[in-house]
Amino acid sequence: MKILHAFSTDLNQDITATKADSLFPEKIKSPQNFVCIDEVCRAPITCVNLANPAEKRKRVLHFKLSSELRPHTKDCCVQKDIDGQSKKISRNTNNHHNTNEDKEFIFHILPDDTKNKPEQYSNNNLGSSHLIKETSIKKTSTHQGYLEEVIDIFHNNPNQQILIKVEKKLFNIQELLTHIPNFQGDKQWHIYHGKGWINKKEDKYYIKFIENVLYHNLQYTASFFIMKNFILQLTSKNTIQKRLEKLSNISKPYQIFILTNNFKENKNFINLDFKGMRYCAFIEI
Ligand SMILES: [Zn+2]
């Protein structure tokens, strides 16, 4: 199971390995300065490859339990998900995944030399970059992961060319990023982003952007929901629940990102279509 977040003892917050990369060695002092996100567990975690320069990494940067020091506690959210997953695999030999969490989210990081040939990759015309041929991205590094990792890489280096693949189409991250006040009102793919609040309701987490959107000349609040029932079907349900609980318990806004291509209008709200946990990101401001 992929550990998306670990608690940084240098920063006192949960971060991704890609974020750690951008802060090492200035703010993150050592690959060992991480522990489990579960406040009771706090098992030691290592950020593998953090101290190696990017070009020398044979495997991608990732968090790993330093199990020789101490394992997770029995009730830790990460351990519960690991236990649940191994049970599921032994029960289900077909190993078919039908959870939304497993829906593929693929992104490509283009090598630095492509910066010299921007015409090949960058497109100012919306939606045109899906014409980029698969062959032209052969040399790129391909990742499967979460939108939050892509955003962290982009924040670390805004000049880095990143291609995101959704429904077999390739998009340059720059043409997907749409600040929420510039809501397009179309059914195309966008990464809507802006400051917003995460609130907890009985049956769902309710995410509301602070800035309004204009749609058919009327002002709306943009929002989306993550139903608790949805989380319960996921293989990482305990870890995801823990993260959303933490985020919703702190009363401060976050920088919110959601990759979506649909919405519904409902009274004063534009409800953006939530596509799964891999398709949204909540970043501390
Ligand atoms: Zn743990």
C-alpha cells in the first residue's frame, strides 16, 4: 500500500514525499525525520531516496515504514488498511478492483531538455494537447498517483512540464489549472483550485470554495462532497478517513484542488463532480 502522507517532525505537519523533496535539506533535515500520520502510532518512517539526487534515483521517492525500528501499532489507521488489503487479496483471487480509488490517474514528468522545444508540448489552445502522440512522451518518467503529488511537483518547479492523462487524453497541467473565480461552466476537464473550507457533516465531508463563481451571470458558491459511504469502499479507507477528519477538525482554510469535468447547479451552489480521492488535493496554506 502506498503511504501518501507522513508526519514531518521538522515541520509538524503531514506532507507527501514530493513535498519533502522540495524542502530537503533546508527545512526537512533528514530522510529519517518522519513518523506515521496516526497520532497514537507515530511509527518511524523513512523517505526513501530523499538524500539522493533525482537523476540517481532508481526508484521513485516514497515513504517506507522503518520496520527494523518499530512497526505500526495494532490500531493504527495505516496498519488497519494494510491488514484489510491483505485479507481482500487472499479472498479475491481474481483481484479485480472496482473501487474508485483504484481508478487510474497517470501523469508524466517531461525531461528537462524538452524545455528547449516548447512547441512540441505546450499548447495555448484549450484541449489541444491531447493530440500529443504517445511516442513523444516515451522518454518521460511516468507515475501513477494522486493529484496532490502532481501539485507538489508543480509548486516546486512551475517550469517543469507535466502531462496529465485522463480518459486516454493528455493535458498539460498549465492548461488544466483554472482558478475557481474563472469557472468555465463547460464539461471539459479542469483542475479547479482556490482557498476553501472542509466541513464535516453526518454523512459526508463538505468542501466549499471561498471565492464565488459566475455562471449565466449569477453568483454561485462552488462546492463538492465526499460521501462517507464512498470512503468506506476504499482500500485505504482508514487512512483517508483519518486525513479528512484531521483536515475538517482544524478551522482554517486550505488550498483546494479538484480535477473534474462535470458539475450540477443546485440553488446557490455549483456542485463540482467529485471523481475520487486521487482527483483532489488539500494543501496547507
Ligand atoms: Zn502507524
